[in-house]
Amino acid sequence: MTREEAYSRCPSDSYVEFYGNEWLIVPFAQVEQPPFFVCQPDGDYLLV
């Protein structure tokens, strides 16, 4: 797949990357914050 083909086929929830001498369409992964980074509703947070 050429660069132009990869970009033309790439959906909005993915990105194009050149890897191993070829163009790849890579879907975005869901990002989850570890619990110790998430603030508590009362404003307290954990210090690690």
C-alpha cells in the first residue's frame, strides 16, 4: 500500500504510520488512566 492509499483509506479513529518499509493504518487505542492518577470527587487525591 502506498502512502496515498493508506491516507485515503484511513478512518477518523485511526492514523497512518510508516513501519517496516510499509504504510500501516493503526487504530487508536482506548486510553485508561491508572486509578492513582484520577482525582476523587471530593478533591482529595492519592500521593504515591
